[in-house]
Amino acid sequence: MPRNCIRETSPKENEIFLWKMDPPNKERRSSENGPSSARPCCSSLKMFLMALSFAYFAKALSGSYMKSTITQLERRFDIPSYLIGVIDGSFEIGNLLVIAFVSYFGAKLHRPKIIAIGCLLMSLGTFLIALPHFIIGRYKFETSIRSSVNSSSNLSPCPVSSSVLATAPSTTAGPSSGCEHESRLSMWIYVFLGNILRGIGETPVQPLGISYIDDHALEENAAFYIGCVQTISVIGPVFGYLLGSVCAKIYVDIGFVNMDSISITPGDARWVGAWWLGYLIAGFITLLSAVPFWFLPKSLPLPERRLAKYSPERSSFIKDSPLLEHKYQADEPANFLEMAKDFLPTLRSLLGNPVYFLYLCITIIQFNSLIGMVTYKPKYIEQHYGQSASKANFLMGVINIPAVALGMFSGGVIMKKFKLSIMGAAKFALGTSLLGYFLSLFFFAMGCENASVAGITRSYNGTESLYKEDKYLLASCNTNCGCPRTNWDPVCGENGLTYVSPCLAGCRTSHGSGIDTVFEQCSCVDGGNHTASAGQCNNRDSCHRVFPYFLALSVITSFIISLGGTPGYMLLIRCIRPQLKSLALGFHTLTTRTLAGIPAPIYFGAIIDSTCLKWGHKKCGGRGACRIYNTAAYRIAYLGLTMGLRSASFFLCFLGLVVLRRHVERQERNALVNGGTGAMAGELQALKKEENNSCNSDQYPRTADYDPERETRL
């Protein structure tokens, strides 16, 4: 390229250069930083770290709370798991709409203020998710149990008189009288739209926040700072799941109904907790996280140790070029059209990096496994091990998530202590992932038997069998009762067998009220006094014994796998040019959320739905939420899909390691070819190439031409 393509420096650029050569003290700030000149404390990197950490905490809290309410939303809106997957994936849809542009253009604008606007949108979306509770009717679950002993109704689940049989409900009965009210616009649409808005608001937090830290921190401290921020972001889910645990214990219509009339417990498949309450709390916390960013400057002075790396000889060349400012400071505001013209060539240059491209493919596959597993893990604990939603969320919050936080923090410390190179980081991340994978195979051995339910997993005489059709709910002992087969109102017989309803148990009388109701003269209950109590039987002792081992292994594998999180993240940052950090992080987030975050919850949910044995039914007809699953099939589908995806990713991991090694060796050879000046000559050559290419945005130097000290060392 001709030398005369280098543009003349403007007076402002000369001022920037002089500022670089003589860094201002803490009391002086450049005029472009605005409010920072009046508030020196707000212009420090530590203030930004604190603000970004709180924003990470807030977004992680609301995101994990969303996952903790999956079963609550299923039951409240009577929808299957795959539809919950659509709702959960709507967050990624919001990201998809704006993330590429925010990452590219946001790096050239005021990053802290853009993050603040994103936090406000996240807060608004979280409040919108809670809106359906205040506009929908009260939750009504199917039951044949009297709410009080003073009830005047004469409960007789299985009528003796044939005259009463004529008025008994049937499976073909039409919609109820309240059907017109229930058939309005599905309320889950508001949850869907609110989650999209949350996704839009969350977009700038990660790419702009991480690039801001990496731009202004010392290179040896960047990994540690990012590890700290990510660790705090993992603490957010601890509080999110704990909040989900508390809200799941509270009845959905608390304050609006008489709690003495509620005849179900939190462990019942019909129970719906106060899911809306947690969204109001999470929305308020997210709103608070937006405040600090309004007072932070666009850019910060570089640390003196970072500026000292540039010798006077290098500085004499920099006088002819503003590249140092372009490389390490936030970009100056430019013409919007010019930035748009550079977008596609810049993206093409980024995807032309083979290390980055392979890293992208690997994380897409692994994120499919991770997102699908995390989304339905509380539900897996509920359905497979017979735990309540409240306990499942509590265990996720106090046991599993802290292990992940400790692992990510430890990974950052290891990076800093051992000063791992890019190859060292890649090997460390792969090793921890493989070890966690082999330990996870033991989950297949920690299975539970199916719950004993007459007509579904057992015959009425107690023989083990699986029945997926409602016709098998009828037997000689209840044929004359005219029972509806669509209702789910379980009772536990004296013989340890659960019956779908008191009517299908053949019970003719009852006494007591609420959860203390006892049904008598049950013709289908063999032995004893032929009685049954309200609720499902809890007699899976072997399952309860294996559950602590499941928790222990879950903690160990989570810790080991998360050890490689921070090294892997730094590998992503260091395998590309410094100018492309924001775009690389943003495009990585875009593709993983598009190809993993959106589809994974949907197809995981659809496969889980395929293992359902008994579906609930809506009042106006149609299939509702699942009431009971085939435990063995659920385990194989859930764990098999998770481990299968991770297995596929390891083939690309080994290929990526080979490509990365060749990439590093090629750059080391190029550095030696530069001659006696060593690293300084490599820096000079790289800066010249970047300056020449600033005259032609369609041409970018290939990865092999970059200085290894700037791009392959952490």
C-alpha cells in the first residue's frame, strides 16, 4: 500500500498523543469524559467492575428465576414442556434481534450508558412477565375434596345409586360454563414478550462490559478481573433459585383466597406457587443496577505500566498514526454510514480466523447440551426423585450453583498464578471438560423406579406395567362408577398404590376435609379397611436413598467442568485482534444463543414430553400440563441427549487443539523472521499493516501476520 494513504493527524489526535506520552494524574481527566472530571472516583476501573458485577448479578438472578418457575408456569397456563422451551428461548430471540449491531456499534459509542439502557429494558421486561397474574382469573385445580367440614355438599366419588350414575361426568363432556372466560388470549404470550424484552436489554452487558475491562486493565490482570465478574454473575443464580424456592412454597393466589380451602400441598402435581412475586423482586433489583452506569465515563486513562510498554522508538512511529488510541481506547465517534460499510468486511475477517471459527462450533454444541440440561434440571429432580419444586430450587441454589461459582473463580486464579499461554488455557479447558464428562456417566446408574399408579404404571392388581391410554384406568372395580378419566385427583390406597382419583379407586364415602380427607369403602383398594387418603403415595424409598449420591456427584462434576470456563473465555478473547474483541464476543454470544439458546429448550422439552404417561386436560378441552412421567424413559432421554451432544463436541475439540498449535507455531516463526529487534520489530510490522489497511477496509491482515505477543499470550 502507498505510504501517502496515511491521513494527517488532527489537532485532537495530537492532543490524544501528548496525553498518552504524559499521562494525567488522578486529578486531571480529558474533557471528553465529561462528568468524570467532577467525580474522579467514578472514573476508576474498580467502580466499573462493581457496577458491571451488580448488573451481571441482576441479569443472572432474573434468568435463573425464570428457569426455577418452569413447572409453575406449565401448571398455571396448562402448557407442555416444549412450549415452556419456546418461552425460555424467547430471551435468546431478543438477543438475536440486536446483539450484532450493539456489539459492533456499541464499541464505538458510550459503552456504560448503553449498558444502563439495557438494564432498564431488562427491568421492564421482567415486570411484564409478572403481568398475567394480575389480569387472569384465580387458579382453579381439579379436585373432589371438600374444602371445609361445614361444607353442605355430600361427597360420594363413586355413587351407589344408578340414578346418580346418569348424571355422573364423562370423558366426552363438553366445555364447562366458564370456558368462554378461559379461552381468551393465552396469558403465556405476555411471559413470552416480556422475556424477549429481557433478552434485548441484556444484549450490551456482556460484550461491551468485558471489552471495556480488557481495554483498560493490565493484560496480566484482565483474566482475573473477568473471572471475578463471571464469578459474581454465577452467584446471581444462587439467589435466583433460592427466591424460586421461597416463592414455590407460597400459593399462587396468596392474599386473594382463604388458604384453609386449599386442599393440595407443594409436592402435588397440581400445586402452583407465587411465581409472579419473584419477577417483581427481580425487576426491581435489575432497575437498581442501571443507576451506576449513568455516571461512568466513556473511557478511562490507561494504567502507567501499560503505557510504559511503548518505548520512545515505538512512540516516534506512533506519532504518525493514532493506532494506539484505536487499539486500546474506546473508538472515537465516527460517521454511522462509514461504520456500517465496515461491518461485513470486519465480520468476514473475524470468521476467517480458523481458531475462532472452530471455537465457535465447539461452544455451539456444548451450549446446546448445557442449556438443555440446566433448563430442565429442577424439573428432572422433581419428577425423577419425587422432590417438590421448592426443594429442587433450593438444592440448585445452595449446592449446585456455588460449585459452579467456585470453579469459575478457581479457573481465573489458576490462569493468573501459572500465567497460562493460549495453548495452556486450551489444554486446561479440554482436560477439565473431559474429566467432568466421564464422571457424568455415573448419572445413568442413579435411576429410580416409576411411581406406582393404578392404570398407568401398575395394573389394578399390582402387576408392573405401562399404560399410555386412558382406557386402562377403568377396571371391574370402578366400571359402574362412571368416572371421568381426564381428571388428576390422586389418592393413596392402604395397599401403597396410587389411584388417579377417588372415583377410580371405587371409593363411596369420605370423612374429613382438605388434605386430611380419608376415603372409605374403596372397592379397588385390596386389603385392610379399603380406605385411601388424599394425595399421591410417597413410597419410593430406594429413590430417596440414591438422591444424596446424585447431589454429591452433581456438585463434583459442576465444579470440575466450570474450572475451564474462564480459561476458555480468555482463549476466545486472545485468538482475535484487539480491535475485534467487542464484535467477536458479541458474535459468539449471538451464534450460541441463536443455535443453542433458542432450539435447545424446545427440543429438550419435546423429548421430555414424549415420556409423559398422563396428561392433564384444560377446562375448554385440549391437552394441558403433564401429571406423571415414565421415570426410566425420562432419565435416558434427558441424560442421553445431554451426554450425546457433549460427546460430539469433543471431536471438534481435538481438531481445534491441532489447529491452534499450528497457529501458534506459525506466529512464532513469523516473529523470528522479523529479525534482531524481536518483539519490537513484530509490533512495528503489525502496526504498519494495520495502518495501511485503514485506507482500505475491505482488506485485513491474516491471522498469521499478527504478533504472537499481542494475540497468543494471555
